[in-house]
Amino acid sequence: MLEVEALLEKGEVERLLIVVYGPFASNPRDTWALSNDAAGASAVTIGATGLSLNALSDMAERSGRGVIMLAPGRAPQSLGAGLIAALGEVTSVGDVTYLTGPADALSEVLTGGLLDAGKSLSAVAADMPDTVSAAGYVSPGASFMGAPETGAGTEMMQAGYWQAIRDVDTMAGYRLYLWAYPKSANRDVAEKRIAFLRGEPDRLARLAEEALTLSATARKGIQRDLKVLGHYEMGIDGQFGPGSRAAITAWQLEKIFDETGFMTGNEIFALREQAKVRQAAVAAEEDRARDDAWDAAKAGGTADHYRAFLRSYPSGRYTRQAESQLNLIQQAEAGYDAVARAESEEGGIAGTGAARLMIERRLDAAGAQPGDVDGQFDAQTRDAIRWYQETRDIPVSGYVSQLTMVRLMAGR
């Protein structure tokens, strides 16, 4: 563009053909052809990522004879405020001709008369495919290439024709060029381009992704988002092999994008936003499941219920509460077991009425106040045993252990 601007300033441009391939965005004042990283652009920021149709029109008008071809691509995703994801209404500027349609159809227009010297713009418009529309300067008295010439003029026209075909770079365009100039010196190049484009139908998509110069980190992010959405099951390594390409294609099919297996800037943005929504939904589902499991653990109230909760949710919300409740239950169970062991030990030591009478007398002599000395261990007797154990640094249980019996018999 800078080179063309310089030539225009010097008055060295006689005619100018501009081919613009979408996606496009517009507002009531202008239309922009977007770059691959224009996702999220707004009316304020689009100037940094888009090419203004008004600016291109100004260049075409300054050339004296200008044609702008517009080939809209897929509508851009996630545009900001103030923009519409479409080619806007074309406002003609001076003697500029605007042709809008698919790239292949525009190639037919090139080979179907636009580059023919002497063929008027109105005649070109009349012969165009139905999928192409013309606007702006479409005069029956003007030809884009001017009047027919011979010799050097014919060679110049063929050279201009070839350059235009190379700019569009489609199989249809090269075939039409060969039909028009079967003995051209460019025949070999045209045939090689046809063979290449036939073998790589997604070439433009590949080139568009390469232009993004995605880092390994960015590629890992794409793989991670594809995995979140259930399209990718392999490792997150930042390498786009067959598995990654298949996952991208599957996602594009689901989202009604062109199924190329290559990413555009807009598609990366759309993928990230969709993955964010899915991650939020998964997190909400996990929170609900955790809440339900915690309610079930509390309702059960046993050590096994809390252990089951901790196996499923070893960290996060409710984990500390579950651990605390489990510890309390385990401590209570341990205390119950200790009492049961102490009771069993007492049965072997003081299982007879005579032994109990002797123990009560010893407790009374020690000042433990066991109550009636009747050989019956009631609540007051148990309190007396606990007092005695506590004051003698004996493990307190309220039951007569082997150590408690030794101390009582020794009168200590």
C-alpha cells in the first residue's frame, strides 16, 4: 500500500485494481476488511486492525480509473460496540467501480471482459455472473483498460491481466487465464499453481494461521480449550499434529465455521470464550455435587460417611469441617474403647463383693468419700475412684485398674 501511495503521489498510476477478501465489518460511515486478529474490535479500535474501504476508494479515485473488487468471507466473531459483522452499503466515490461477489466469480469477471481493452464497464456488468453485483461508476462510455491497442499495448494488457490473476490466486482464475492466453509464457506457472491449489484446498486457511505466529503457549491454550469442550483427548504439548487438527475440525463443524483444521484469530477468540463458559458450568456442577455430598455426610454423621466425603473431595470447601468431625468421632470412639477396657480390667480385679468392700474401705481411709461401704459401686463410688486416680497421677477412668488396686492396697 505504501508503494502504491508513492506512485499515486507521482502521478504514475493510470488505472488501479484493488482486490479485497473479507471478513468485513461496518458501521453507517465506513466498511473495513479485517485482519485475522481483529476479534473483539470495536468502532474505536478497528482502525488498528482493519483496512478502510473509504481509504481504498480514495486511492482508486486518485488513479483516474479504479476498480475495487470485494469478496466477503465468513462473518467475523465477537465484534465490539458500534460494528456490524457484514459488508456495509457501498458508497460510490467519483469514478470508482465496485464489484462484489465470491472470489471465484470475481475471477470470471477479470477474464470475462474487465481486462479487455475497449469493453465498457456497463458491458462488463451485463456479462457478470449472477453472484456478482456492480455499484458506483458503471459507464457505457468507459473501459477499465481503455481503447484497444496493438503490439506493446496488447502485451501490456496481458501483463496486467496476469498480475490481476496472480493477486486473486484461485484455480478458476488461472484456468480462465489459460483459456484466454493458451500460448502465454506464464502457462507453466499457471498450470503449477492450479495443481498446487487443487492439492491444498485449505491453503489460505493454513497461511492465515501461519500469519498469526502462534507461540507454543498459545497452541497449548487452544489444545486445553478443545479438551475442555470434549474435542481433544491427547496431551497438551503445543504441537498441532493430526490429533489437534482433527479436534479443530470437529470444533469448527460444531460451530459452523469452515472445516479447515486451521485457526483464525476470530476462531481462537470464539474458542476461548466458549471454553470459559463450559469451565464455569463444570465448576458450578462440581460445587453442586460437593454440596450434596457434604449434606449426605452430615446426615449420616458417622466416621465412614466423613471418610467417604474426604475420599471424593480431599481438598477444598468443607474438607476442614469433615476432618474436624471425623477427628471428634474417632476421639469419642477411642474414649469409649478405653472405658470398655478399664471396665473389663476392673472385673478381673474387683469382681467379688468382698473385694469391692475392701476397695471402698481403702477409698474411705484415703479421704475419697465413696459413700456407703456396702460392696456396691454406685455413682458416688465412681467419683471417689476418679478423685483417687487424679490425685495419685493414675490414668483417670472411674474404674479400678491394676495400678489403682496396687496403690490402694499399699495405702498410698
